[in-house]
Amino acid sequence: MTAATDLPVEHVVAKQTASSQARQKLSSPWASLFAVVIAVLWTVPTAGLLISSFRPEDDVKSNGWWNIFTDPSFTWDNYDQVLNGTDTDLATYFVNSIVITIPSVIIPICLAVLAAYAFAWIKFPGRDFLFVAVFALQIVPIQVTMIPLLKLYVQPPFNLQPLAGGDAPGGGFYTIWLSHSIFALPLAIYLLHNFMSQIPGELIESARVDGAGHVQIFSRIMLPLMTPAIAAFGIFQFLWVWNDLLVALVFGGGSLDVSPLTVRLAELSGTRGQDWHLLSAGAFVSLVVPLVVFLSLQRYFVRGLLAGSVKG
Amino acid sequence: MSTGEKFVQLLICIAVFFGVVALILLLTSRFRSRNGERLQFVAFVLPAIALIALGLLYPAINTIYQSFRDNTSSGFVGFDNYQTVFTNSEQIKVLRNTALWVALVPIVSTFVGLVYAVLVDRSRFEKFAKGLIFLPMAISLVGASIIWKFVYDYRDAENSQIGLANQVLKSLGFDTYQFLLTEPWNNLFLIVIMIWVQAGFAMTILSASIKAIPEDIVEAAKLDGVGGLRMFRYITVPSIRPSLIVVVTTISITTLKVFDIVRTATGGNFDTSVLAYEFYVQSFRSNNAGLGAALAVLIFVLVMPIVIYNVRQMRKLEAR
């Protein structure tokens, strides 16, 4: 500290200009250019498809979307055709996506909050071992579980009702709901447990002294305090389920009744690969919901991300 | 099933589920004694544990067992399935592609995310600029693949182009190029899609930890005349090293399991298949149950050390 004050004035000034020069070097034109190039590369592909989804079919198929600036023409026809046209019928799949997603988000969160509370605040012999075991199961890739799980659904032991197949309950949605819930549980329990154990123990202790049982503590104290954490994980699970392809393909069996948008879009991309007026509109039909959720709840999303909610 | 019936099923499912949870809470709310507390623990934990045991633990063990059995799951074949994975020429291409993905995606997307985070840090448009890179994270991999397939769309050079990439080539005077069909480079163009999606994740995490670098370290370095690239190299990167490791390992894990992009963009044709896609093809299309199981176990074995390392780093980060 003293060394700096002892320095002659010119020296300090020289140093300051050196450092500000250095800072300028980091924000030099080249650096700014680089940032702009990245930003453009990350935006233009999406913008191109979005613009194409509003262009008339003939235009989309005959020239590039950038011609919209010299020859503007817009239409809603593509969206109408892709949603209601008998051969694409995305409206049906949109409903399926919603029906699949809601329970697949609610069920694992509820079960995980219950389990995380027990792991954090109820004493039980072997509790920590059990928690570590649950946590460790995060390393199991879902691919490893798929075939045996599918067999369990199709031919359950003890003559139980099969969850998959022609006369399955709920039209076959239960296999997808259950699978998503199961795959989410280890990470959900781990994350919510992390948040829960950060809540000061005195709060729980004093509530217990006042005669509150675990159920009251759980529902009156914990749940309100946990809302941000639940929101953070909820957004992740929502995006994961809505955007999922593999689980829906394997456990939905590709039947029209239970397939979500992603399955239908992937199929269209294969069979109607050149019908860009339909593919572009279809892609944005599937993107709209996650984008709205994402943008409106971005705060919680970032918090969840920083807490480690990334599922492989 | 009509739309109405689907929503009825949805409501039934939610109602049954909440009924069960409410029952658990009601039945256990009276317990106060020590034994009652134990019963409460069991009631709270059992639904989750039972689902995990039935849906993760049992199937994983079963798959490992099946990987040593033949393709109709009727006889024991030892390590034959694994031998196929490592000797069959098609499977070796799958391994090569997977290695390429895992080598490139984490490194490049972390690099892009880091540089971008540093460049826009404290700039006037920081929030907006970050939003642009961040947005692909909300998009499904199927959607991302369609977006990029459109960029890569191919037409003969004489025709007017509708794909941006070939339009750029054409206006620079080059011949148009079959981005998704030309082996082996098509793998690189698929990898670009994954980098495009993952860079936002890298940027978010790294940006947060750049902001957490103590101000006095930065100031001290500035007083010593450190700036620009040297600041980046000697101050920024070492300070955020734990986050960098977490980002790289997390993206590696995601990349090892990549499936949607390959399936949507090329369907695994033109030598672009990767492990997770090949698992799907062998298990559900070619009915090679044994080989499919061996591929799944291979993913498991490859992912395991990265996950363990990742979790340890994450705990270190949290402890700080």
C-alpha cells in the first residue's frame, strides 16, 4: 500500500494509462467483432427458419429466406396447414405433449420433495447410506434401463395389469409418465435435499418444541421456503420432458395416440425433408411453449443451472 | 383417443397421485413417538425408493446381464457382444464418431462460452447479448437439428440456394457442398449443432463464476500492469478453473448420450452413427438385444468416471 503512495505521480499516471490501455485491448475492435460474429452465428439460423415459416410455400421452396428483405410476403398458411392439415396434424401432438409433460413434472417433484425432507430432517438408521445410494444412481444412463423397463411394462410379474399395449390404462400414457418420473428422481432428490439442508436447523427444532409434527413442518414451513428451488427444478424437468425424444420413442411405441411433438417432427424431417414451409412452421409450434416458459422464468432457470441441475 | 379423453386421463392420473400423497401425509401426521418417526421416514421415502429400485436399479443390473447373452436373450455368449463392438468395421466407425463428438463438443463449446462471457462481461448490452447465446438451450435437439438442416440444405450450384451455408459458398465463388452426406466431414457438421446448443450452458456457468472473482485480485493485477490477454490467461482462467472443469465434464456426459441430433439430421446414415444412436438401432430396430445391451453398458462404463469426477469437482465448488 505504502509503495504505491511513495511512487512519483508520473509513475502512477503512466501505470494507470498502461492498465486502461490493456483494458482497451480486451475490448478492442477485434474483440467486439468476435463477440458480434458469435452472436450472429447463434441467432441467424433460428431467425432464418422463423422467417421461412411465414413465407408462402412457393417462395420457401424456390429461393432463400434472405430474399424477404427485397421481396416481402407473409402468410399464416404454413401454420394453419401444419396444425390442422390431415397429414401433419400437429395440433393432436401438441395436446399429447401437454398431457405427457404435466404429470411428468408434478409427480417426480412431489415424490422428491417428500423423500428429500425425510433424508434431511427425519432420523432413521442407515439414512445416509440410503441417500448416497440414491445419489449414486444418477450415473446410470437411461439407455441402460430401457429394455428391461419396457419388458416390465409389457409383461409385469404376478399377473399385474400391463401398462403398455392395446388395452393399457390411460391409453398408454402411464409408461411415459412413469419413465420420466423415475429418470428424474435421483437428481431431484439430490438437488432438493441440498436446498433443504441449507435451511437452519433451529427453525425445525423450535417448531418441534412447539409440538409440530413432521407433516406440519413439511407443509407449513418447508414447502413455502422451498418454492424457489422447486421452481428451478420444475423448469428443468419441464424443458427436459417437453424436448425429449428418446423416452417418448421407446415407451410411447410410436403410436399416434401418445406421441409428443418431438417424435412427430423428427418423423416429418425424415419423410417430408424438403417441405421446408411445413418443417419450419412445425419446428416453431414445438418451440413456442418452452421459449415462453424459459424467458418468463429465466431467473429460476439460471439458479437451477448453477445448483447443478443438468441431466445427461 | 380424443383430446377430451386425454385430458380426462391426465386428471385421473394427477388425482390418483395426489390422493396417495395426501393419504401418506394424513396417516403419518399423528406420529410423534420415536417409532412413529421411523414409520414416517419409511412413508416419505418409500414411493421414491421403490420407483428407483424398480425403474433404475433392477433394469441396469438386468441389462448388464443381457449384454453377456445372445441376440435373442436365450444363450450365454460371454464377451462376444463386446468383441463385436470393438472389431466389427461398422461398430468401429461408431466408436470413432463418438470419440470425435466427445473430443470436440466440450472443448469448443466451453471455449466459445468462456470467450463470449469475458467479452460481453460488463458491457452495455450484456443481458441481451447473453440471451442470444442462451436461447438455444430452451430448444429441443430435434428443433435444433431442423434449424441446422435448413442451414445445410443442398441444391446444385446453378439453382438458387435456400440453405444459408451453401449460399455463402456460392457467393464466395465455390461449388455447393453436401454438408450432411459427405463422409467423414458430415460428422463435424452434426457436431456444430451440439456446440451451438451447449455453448449457452457453458457461458452461463462461466459468466457467473467470472463475476465471483474477487475485485481486489483484478485490481491488484491491473495495478501491476496486467491486462488484456494476459489478464485472461493468468487471472481469469485460473480463478474459474473449478467451474471450467465442471462445465467440460457436464458437457462430455451430455455428448456421450447424444441421440436426437443424429436421428433427426441423418438417421445415422452416411457413417454418422454414435453410441447412443447405435444402441437404439440395435435394440429396437435390428432386434439385436445382446449387442444393444453391450452398447448401453459401454455408455455406462464411459460415463461413470466422468460423472464421479464431475460430482467431486461440484462439491469442491460448493464448499468454497
